[in-house]
Amino acid sequence: MSASQQERGFEPATGDGPENPADAEVRAAEVRTAFEGMLQIRRLTRADLADPEGVPAPWELNRPLRAVALALEAAGIPASAVGTSGERVASGYRVCDGEAPGSVRVEWAGPPGSGAAHDEEEALGRCVTVLRRLGWTALSYCGPRRRRFLEVEAPPSARS
């Protein structure tokens, strides 16, 4: 990890950042470490549950965008990316704040002509599988121009 990465800490890919880093192995190790840390937090804070890894921890409820992005990246789902002038340069998930407080929106985005719109139903289905396995409620919606997206939030039982 470079000194500048250590200073700013690990940030999961949201789909609005630059393309994959040059050293994919280092990034993969960082993602694994962060994801294992998240699961450990779940085990410690949800120890009273039968499946503590299957419910978002209080930490995640306070940072749902970060937690959802980490879950998707750790599952090996590619993140979208933007170039230096803000143009979309890679197809993949894009995570942003949802409409309701504490919710997250997941879209499948890509550069013009990439086929992202064609791939979104299957790709978002993979995202749903990952997120539900980790205890998130992920509902699929159809928005403007019939583009699909997910609205993700913690289940009510995790918030109490």
C-alpha cells in the first residue's frame, strides 16, 4: 500500500471513481481484509444472533453506501468507473445514496454503447443475491427509460 493510500485509508469502489488500480493483487488483498474486518465486526456486535454474519452491523447502518459497495466489490462484481473528465469508462455497479434516509441505490452503469442497459437485469440480479445473503433488503425497480436499479436498506430487525 502506498503512503498516500495509508493516509486516506481504504475506500471501496462505488462506481464513480477511477478504473481499477494498476496493482490488482494489492487491491484484492485490501478488499479481502476490509471485508473480513466487516464480518468480524458483525460477529462481535451481533453475537446474540444465530447467524451474526447475516445481519448488517451498527457500523454498516451508519455507512450503508460504504458497506454495500464493499460487499459488491468483495463478491467480485465489477464496479463502473469514470475517466478524468467525468465520462463513464467501464461498465459495472454504481452505488449512490438512495431516496430514503439510510438507503442506497445500486445501478448498472457503463459508457455509451457498452451494452450496460442490456446487461443490467442479470447483473443487478447478481448484486441482489450478494446483498440478500449478507442480510440487506434489496428491491428492484424500473426507473426512467425503463432502466432498472436496486433500492437497498437494512431490514427493520437490524435497525432495532
